[in-house]
Amino acid sequence: MSVKTKKWDDIYSNLDALTLEDREEIALKVKIIGEILKARKEKGITQAELEAISGVKQSFIARLENNRMDPQLTTVLKVLKPFGLTLSVVPINSCQIEEKSNCRQRDACPG
């Protein structure tokens, strides 16, 4: 049985039903995927071009950008690499997930 993921709009419309841990996980995913999308658009690269330079299929990139799947870490790293980006383990900042969820913004908490 496969797990069906929801679109960001569906998730944000039901934030009150989520636990704090769920909201923190969503905020982190939004931030990571948002950075990928931002980097791709800033460079003027299409999903097909990103496929060519990252080795990650365009259809996968589209599903990633639309929250249609939960990617493996190695795949995220492959997508980030052409932009000169990577992931890093850092201390959790003081971003208030509660405040973010109350305003229903789609931008991740500031750095």
C-alpha cells in the first residue's frame, strides 16, 4: 500500500489538526524545497535542464516541487549540487512554528 501525500495547500489548510512535530517537519520540508525551487528559478533552469545536470528525472523534480513525494536524502543532495548547495546539520533555531502556522505563510522561517 502506498502512502498518498497531500499538496501544500491541503496541508496548510489543516495545520490546526497537526502536532507540533508535524508542523516542524512540514516547515523544514517547505524550506528545503523552497530553496531548491528558488535556486532553479534564479538560474533560469527548467526541470528538464535540472534533470540533465543532476541526473534526477524531471518527473521526480516536478513531484518534489509539488509535494507529491517524500524524497530520500541522497536525491535531495543530487538536486542541490548543481546549484552549489548542500544540506547541513545545525542547531535548531528559535523559529516559532506556532507563529508561522497561525499566519499561514508558505515561506519558511527566516534564517
